Amino acid sequence: TAVYNSPTAPKVIALKEFRDQKLLTNLLGERFVQFYYRNSPPIANFLSRHKFLSEVVRVGFVEPLVWVVQVFRK
């Protein structure tokens, strides 16, 4: 959400659906989601104050992750 600046961005929705439909259906996925929600707020806060780094993270990490998620949804 932080790198797209909107909780309703289509790619954010795709990630949330992947979380709900795949990750939260097993113990390992649940643990990953717990880890993510415990550790991501300070990262999101940092990225909200550093727009260039937010773009780097979006292009270099989140966009490829969304692509993988979309491949697994098919």
C-alpha cells in the first residue's frame, strides 16, 4: 500500500487477495503475514518520507512480487 499510495490500487488488491486466498490458508503463510504486519509499519513510514526510495522498492521489489502473485493466481 505504501508504494502505491492507495489501499484500493489494483495491484494492492491483487496482493491482498493472494494473502487471503493463499497465505492465510496454511501455517507458514499465516506466520509470514504475522511477520509482515509486525515489521512493515516502520518501513512503510520510512518510504512515505523518501519518495525516491519508495519508487525503487516499488519497481525493484513490489512490481516483480505482484507479477509472481498474478502468475500463481492463474
